[in-house]
Amino acid sequence: MQENDFGSSFLNDFQPFQFIESIRFTHREIDIIACLLQGRTQKTIANFLSIAPRTVETHLRNIMLKLECNSRESIIDYVENAGQSSAFRSRYQALLIQAEFEKQLQAIAQHIKGESYACRFLSEKSQGDEIALIQKLDEHLKKVGIKTSREKVEKSKSIIDFYLNKTTLEKQPILYVTSKDTLVSFIDSSEENLNIKELDELIVLLWEQESLLEVLPKIKGVKYINLYENYYLSFFEILKNIFFNISLDNFVSSFKKKYELLQADSSQLDSKVKRNDLEGLSLSLENKTILSDLKPYILSVNIKRFITSALIIIVLAFGIISFKEVQGDRTRQHVNSQRTAPITQTIHSDLVVPKESVFLQRPLLIAEIDKALKDQKDIRTVALVGVGGAGKTTLARQYARAQKSSVMWEINAETKESLRNSFESLAYALVKTEDEKKILRELQETKDAKAREEKFLQFVMGRLKSHSGWLLIYDNVEKFADIQKYFPYDSDAWGQGKILITTRDNNIINNNHIHNSLLLGELSPKERLVLFTQIMNNRNKNKFTVAQEKQTEKFLENIPPFPLDVSVAAYYLKTTNIPYSKYVEYLKEYNKDFENLGKDVLKEASDYTKTRHGIITVSLNQLIETHKDFVELLLFICLLNSHEIPRDLLEIYKSNIIVDSFIYNLKKYSFITEDSNIYFKKSSTFTIHKSTQAICLNQLIKILKLKTDKKKIFPIIQSLEKYIAKIIEKEALSKIKILTIHCESLLSHNELLKEDMVYTIKSNLGGLYTHTQYYKKARALLEEGTSSLYKQEKKNYALIGQSLVYLGFVYRELNDYQAAKNTLQESLKIFHSHSKNDFVIVRALIYLGVVYRNLGNFEKAKILLEQSLNTYTRYVANHDIDATQASIYLTNIYTYLGTVYINLGDLKNAKSFLEKSLNIYKNQPLENPLGISRALAYLGIAHRELGDYKRALDLFNQGITLYNKHFNENNNDVAWALAHVGDIYSEYGDYNKAKLNLEKSMDIFKKNLSENSIGGAQCSGYLGKLYLELADYQKARTLLKRSLNLYKKHFSDNHVGVLWAKMYLGNIDKEEGNYSKARTLFENLLPIYEKTYGQEHIETAYLLISLGEVYALEQQFDISEITVNKGLKILEKLKHPKISKALEILADLYMKKSLQNINIENTKYAQRYKQQAINYLNQALEIAKSHYFKGSPFISRINLHLKNLT
């Protein structure tokens, strides 16, 4: 391709024509009309021409006034009817080329950044066009970072003198701007001074068409550049001479390629000039002659066709002159016809939406707007609320474009000035008659700004009333007060109509003038994918394979879920062709270049130029300026997880009033998501957009210099620690779970935290994990935290003691009872020596009491729990504490005291304490499902021990239901409860349900790798006991032996678990006929039982009955009866249903005695013993019927014995 194919006149690229059909327009107005004809919107015109949107709006209003029309379409129609389309297309093409040229200059400036270059202009007394050229060259040279200076010379010979005398000057390129008239004398002067060596720095710039370069001799060393042929490429040649050591080929090549694309897109692919393209064109005196305006059309022809082109110019010029008068008459007729023609078209502003191929349809939202605006008897208002880039403006425009309102106008409410300008534009659009135009002209001349504004408002109000069913869009409202003066309230004054407001201010929904609000939240995953694929594939989603679609869905999870962000990502990837992973990396490692490129890509694709980072940064700065405390609150919420931020956590940090104001302002800028509970409950949580949080934190790190000044975060850590303590004391599980996530998030910002802050957070997080039953996580953090805290020079004993309390509890839950005991005792020593925190001491005493109970030392456990109760009572009496906090401690003490009393066999006291605990939960609004579930379960155990199986099952089921609602249903605590439920069913005689629950329990323990835990030992033992009842002695023995071994692994040989397992293994020996072995075991166990449980304990009763039964089987009737009756008396005191079992054994004993007497023919005693046996069985049957279900195996067994005897 030849260079002259790029031909363009520097003068006409920067100075367009000014007249259309005798109507004069400014250069800027011509540019704006050119952009309008190419479909550009008001915002994109502003960006393209690098002017403010309100400036474009003002120019558009002036154009409409000149053309006496009231819409963008009317302007376009006018230009087309005047036959100016091609001329304006050429002007637009020139603007595009100019923009691309300046873009390359910016790129070159970045390329040479850090280098220093300079040049000097030399010129004779300049003509007007020469001055314009030098000014434009100077402007463009400065854009690439070249320093310029200028010096005038009187004549060409003076330039030689200048060179001869410039020995002291710094060596730099000299740009000599000259004309054809002085070129010859310059060459002659140079030939006279051939000894000048510095001429190799000289660049002669010619700007006229006839350069004579082909016929004149060339001076050695001098560079000649003809700007007339092609200003842009000539300028690059100038740069190549200045940057002699830098290659500019890539930039020049890029410019040429872009130019070729623009030429290919243009409707004028040749250099022909059509007559109708020139009709009505005239130049101002400043541009001298109409021929200058013809240069853009002829300069692309080859030099060899110069003569032909000149002839064309002459012919065309005379043609223009000849028809100008006629054209003037036609212009007057056209204008007059416009003045008298009635206005029938719809009055509407530029409501641009993305083209269909990249437009996300949102029919459900449109339907909601339509439903809210249906009532046309009055003025109806709907607010579209959402974060910047949520698609509010596009949605409003989409709705408006589907309406048939006579007036549809978008009002830019972003600033007071834009609001006023938009209303003035609406006023001009509403004019119909000459009188109304006269009124507006008078209003415009009103000097008093306030009066002029009021009159414009009254004018619009009156005209809108005559257009029933109008629709106004107030776009980008910051707060309702900003538009209040311009807002239609009264239909009597404004007429009937609809109003859409787009805003980020969530508080606007509370305004009385807003009838409905629609919160535009996050796009669904499906919507994100649809929008992304539409942009990437021009609406053809099928271009993605299944694998690509899945990869895209995963990628979009990393993109803020809003139309703006998805669009930017799609356009960016489409333009740069980088992989998804690279884009995500750029997004996380934000830098200015990435944002600017994203802006440019979006600018090319749409009329939206804001980026997520830009929107958030502006709002952040406004928030910080609102109140001095907001920066600290913003930092606080940015360090936490973005979801469910507790409002009362912030109130620990700052006062309630400041937090109220902070929340209000967060809503004002749509930082808070629409699903936040903050809308409904003051003392709840709120959520901020994740992308908002990330951008804010990035900015705050820079503003507060957090990487070097970490101590600014310390007050936040202190407030968080206080809040955690408060929530843990209340055992508010839902808040504990939320806080766990927030602490994890805070720890993820390790680079901003000092070492002591990290240890503090980890120790507190360990406590939170303890309450949410993540015991292994808790142990790891608490061990690390306490170890580190001990090593600090200034020890935080309060935190060390608290961490040890939680660590002791965790050891207990993980079955390391000895470590639990030692750790809790260590914590108590610290509290007594260094930190008199009685409430934490109460917690330590409770946990230590529970550990002693687990170890089987029930008396010691009782002492410690009673001590915790006394400490609690004393503390509460002397301190003003929160009632909820106090109640939580009391319920824990009562629950664990109840369990100890169960172990001690004092079931009356056990029931009393457990019922007290549940009554507190019932009467206080306590959120502690774990505590309630625990109390219900232990009360169920108490009722089982009392033989009230139905009540026991009911209590356990309540506890399990509550537990499953708040915790994982496969948790070990559920497994523990199910094991007890299974054992209750076993004792109740429902063996199928017993087996079902016990096996389910064991499955959970196995899933959690806890079958070897204490819970697993207990479940295994209960299963063995069940198989004993089912007479499957082999399975029973295997399971009970396993249980015994597990108990021995964790406890001493005298632990209750070990004793219990041994007793049931003895019962298997008894059932298998190994009487001697069973008797020996039982006799050895009895004194240990009496010492451990006490002589009146129910477990002692069970052992006595089993031992008595063995004696009977060995024919030791007297000792058997004594032993069984001893156990029976214990059961009778408790009114326990196991009495029936003891009576069965006694009946069997007496039947054996009866048979013995029959054998010795003692009929009298034989009959008496048989009757006694029957009596025992009848008593047993009555008791069994009152406690067991109909069809119970116990009832069936007794009935069978009675049948055999009778």
C-alpha cells in the first residue's frame, strides 16, 4: 500500500466545515452531529471527544434550537434530508483516525518514559495556516513527552546565520517550518555555506501542496518532510528523526492497520466527490475558501492525478457557486416548513441499550416494574436500587423503550448541574410553537440563576401536564433530597405519569414518595453464563462445548456477579485472548494498567465507562469523608468475612449512634447486599459484596499504610476479643458459628497482623471451635496459641488461662481425661495467681468436675460442681452482670450436677437439678441448643434409671431433634444419644428398635473414626447387652469384650465402664452354664460396686440380682433368696420395673425348691413353694403390664411361666 493512500490534510482534520444550509454550527457541534449519525450515545460522545457529558448535552440543546427540533432523531433526519450524510461520515472517519493517532502518541510516550528529548521550531513570520500547523505539531510533540521551544527568523538566510552562530547551543533537532516561496532561497543560502556541519540536525517541514522537491537540488544532511501529503505519517517521520535510537515501527504499523480497518468500514471507499455531499456547504472567513474543505476528499488521490483532481475542484467550486442562491431558497422553505409543521413524533431522550446480541434479557424484573406502575390514575414511582454496575439504567431504559408514552425522558441526576441541564433539555424538547420558543429564549436570558431554574421547572411542569402518561427516568440519584425540587408529586400540577429512579441508595425505599422499590441483586450463575457467552460468541451459546461451559462456570465464580463485571471480563478476554486463570490473577493483583485497559475495552463496547474498582473507590472516599470513625469501621468489616457481619460487634468498637450512621451510609452506596437481615432486625447481621470488600481493603491498606503500621489493627482485635467472650458466655450458637468464620477470615490477612495479634485470634478461634465441636481443630489452635503465649515476654495470663480451660475441655471430648484434668488444674492455678476472673473460674470448675465424673470419681466431681455453684452465687451477688450470661452458667452447673447425682444413684436430686436447668432454658430466651439437648438427654437417662422408659424416650427424641436442627446429624453426640435410645428400647423389650438405633449409633462412630472412643465403647457394650437378651451369646461376648478393652484403654480397672462390662460378661457365663466362673466374678465385683456406687445404688441392685440368680442355679437357695431380696429392696425403693425381673428369679427359685421337695415326697412344702412362685409371677406380671408395652417379651415370658405352672 502506498503512503499517499493515507492522505489527509492537517488543517481539515482539525477544523471541519461550519455551515449546513446557511445555519452556522461550531466545530464542536459538527463533531457531535457526526457522532450522532454514527449511532453514538451522549455518554460515548463525551468519552470519544474527551469532554464532559453535560457539555454534550448543552451542545445538543443548542443544535436542536438552531434546527428547531426536539430530539436526536430529528437532528439525524435534518442532516439526511439536507444531503449531508456522506460529508458527516467523512468527518467522523477523520475523528476516528485522529483518535487512533493520539492513542499511538500516548503509547509512544509510555514507551520512552524516563528519557529526555527536546526540539526547536524555527519559522519565518508565519501565516495563519502556518501558525495552526506549528501549534498542532507543538501539541502532539508534547503529548509524547518532547520539550519544545520556538524561535522566529526574518528570512531563510537568517537560518544559516543561526546555524553558524549556535556553537553554544545544546545539540537538538531543529524543525524549520517553511513554504514553497522561501524554499528556493533557503537552498541557495545553504549552497553558499557548504562548510556548515550541523545541518544534519535540520528537518525542513513543508506544508503546501506544491513542494518543488522533485525539481530542486537537496542539501546534504538536511531532512525534508512534506506534511501536506499525510500529516499523521509525516509526524511519525519527525519522531523517527528525533528518536533516532528508538524503533517506532510497531506503533506506525499499528496505526496503519487501524486506518485500513476504518477505511474498510467507511461507505466512501474511493475519492469521488458526489454533488449532493457538497450541497449547502460553506466556509467561514477563518477557513478562507471552500476549496480547503474539499481537501479531505481529494488528498487521497495519487500525485500523478493532480491535474485531474484540480480540474474536478474547479468544476465543483463553480457548481457550488452557481446553485448556492437556489439552495438558499430551498433552505428557507425547509426551515419555514419545520416551523409550521405540527409535532406528532414522540418526545424522548436517547434511551440506548446494548445490542440484542450482548443484551441480557430480564423479563421477570420488567414484569415487576410493569406491575408496580400499572395504576395510571396518579403519579406512580418505582426505585431501582442496586450497586453500581447492577444494570439499573439499562433495565429502566429497556422498560421505557417498550412503552408508548408521548414523553419519555431520561434525567441525569448525578450532579445538580446535570440535573438542571437535563430539565432544560426537556424544556426545549417540549416546545411546540414560536411563542413557547420565545418564552424559552427569555428564560435563558434571565440573569438570576435561581429564578431561571424555577421558571424552567414551571415551564416543564405545565408542558408535561398536557402529555398524559409521560415517563421520566431519574438516573443515578445519589439521594432523594437531590431531586426533590425536580420531582413530580402532584398529578394536578404535573399530570399523570410514571417515574423510574435508579440509585445505589438503599435508604430511598423508606421515602414516602416511592411506591415500590426493586432491588437489583447478584446475577444467578445461569444469568452470568448466558451474558458471558452472548458477548463472547455473539449470542451463540452453542459455540461452547460442555467442557468449556463448565470451565466458564467455574471462572465466573471468581467474577463479581453483576452485569458490569461479567461484561468487562467477556470483552477483555475477547479482546486480549488471555486464559481465564490470567484474568483472575489480574483481578486479584489489581493494578492501574489493568483497570485502564478494562475501561478502554468497555468504552469501545458500550456507553458505560465506569469499572467496579472506580465505582467502589469513589464511594469509599466519600464514606471516609463523611465521618472520621468510618475509616476504622470500614477497616473492621473489610478484615472479616463479607457475609453476616454482626451489627452488635461494631457496637463494641464504636458507639451505637455512629454505627447507625455507618450502616445508613453503607446502604446509601449499596455496599450492603439486599438480602441482609439488617433491613428487618436492628440487632442482626449484614452482608457486603465480596468484590466491594476486597477493593475497599486494598485501598485502605494504602491509605492507612497498614503493612508498615500494623498497630492500627490492634483496637479491632481487642473489640473482637471482647465480643467473642460475650457471645461464648451466652453460648449463642448461631453467633458463635458466624464468629468462627470471621476469625478464620481475619487470620487470612496474616501479612497485616503482628505476632501477638495472631496468637490472640488463634486462641479465641480455638474457643469458638470448642463450642462448635470441631475438637481436633480446636486442639491444634489452642496448643499452638498457649505455647506461643507462654513464650511472650509480657504474658497475657488472662488469655492463657482461658485457652487452657478450653484446651482441657477439648482433651476431655477427645477422651484424654488425664490431660484434661492436668490442663484444667493448671488453668485454675493461673486464675488464682494472676487473673481473678471468677466467671472463667466457674467454667474451669465445671469442666474439671465433668472430667472427674468421666474418670469415675463421682464424689470429687460433686464437690467441684458445688464449688462452681458457690463461686457463681458469690460473683452474681457482688456484680451487675447480664441475666442471660448468668443463666447460661447456672444451667450448665445444674445439668452436670444432675448427671453426677445419676451416677451417685440419687435420682431424686438428679431429676431436680436437670429439671431446674430446663426450666431456665424455657423461661429465658437462651440460644443454646447444645445445652438444652444435653439437659434433655441426661434427664432421659434419669428417667431410664427410674424405669420410666416412655418418658425417657420422649426426652431423648426431643434432644436429638433439637441437636439435628443445629448440628451435623452424624455427630458423635448424636451417636451417643442414639446408643442410649437403643439401650432404653432394649430394657423396654423392643429389641428391633433397640438394634436399629444401636447399629445406627455404631455406624456414626465408625464414619467419624470414633468407634474406639468412649462413646464407641459404650455403644458396643449396649449392643452386647442386647444380643445377650436375644440369646446370641457369641456376638454378645465379642461386643462386650471389645467394650471392656476400650474402657480399660482409657480408664483404670475400677472405672464404672470396666465394672459394667465385666458384670454383663459374667451374665453371659451364667447363661452358658459357667456358674462357678460367673459367681466368682460377681462376688469379686460386689465390694467394688458397693464402694464405687454405694450399697443402695441401682447398679448394685442389678449385680446382687445376677449373683442371687447364680446361687439359685447352683442350688444355694437360702443365700440366693437373701441376695435377690437385697437387690429387690433397692428396686422397690425406686419403684423400678426391673422388680418384675427380680420377682421372676424368686419365682424360679421357689419352683426349684418345690421340685426339690417333690423329689423327697414332701408334697405340702412342694405345693406351698409352687404357690409362692405363682404369686411372685402374678406380681411380676402386674408390674410388667404397668411398665411395658402389650406384647412385650417380658410379659410373654411371665405368661408362659404361669401357663406352665397352672
